[in-house]
Amino acid sequence: MSIPYEYYVALSGLLMVLGLVGVTVRKNIIAVLLSTELMLNAVNIAFVAFDMKLHDVAGQVFVFFILTIAAAEAAIGLGLVMAIYRLRKDVDVEKLTELKL
């Protein structure tokens, strides 16, 4: 007995909402980046669920592209966070409204 694809879509929606709440509520930029990763993984679960339903490989191809984008976002984002922390000694999103040094 396999799990119906509707459960995967529901899980994807729940993860998307949790990620959206994390992006809007959190003040720490690292938590915002983690919430963004959570939303990207929610999209991946949805693609795989619909791929399971439609018996098509296109969803899995999109998952690989999204994983590549997520890895690049994590590397560049964490590099920027480290550079900002070295300059400001803080990673609060509210305090990073200016681009001045």
C-alpha cells in the first residue's frame, strides 16, 4: 500500500506555510535563509508528488534544478552573512536596512 499523493501535497503546503512564516517573522538573517531553504524543499516535495501522480519525469528534472539553486543560495547567502557579521557584529535583519559601512 502506497501513500496517496495528496498527503505529499498537504505536507508540501504545510512546509511552505512554515517557511513563509519563518521569513516574515524572524529577525535573524540565518533563520530567514533556513526558512527560504524550507520553502524550496516544499516545492521539491510538490514536484515529486505530482510527478508520482502523472508518471512523468519532468518533476524530477525540476527538483535537480531547484536543488542546484538552493545550494548556490546557501553558499552565497552564508558568505554574505559572514561578511556582514564581520563588519557590523550583528545579523539582525531590522538593523541591515542601510548599505553604508
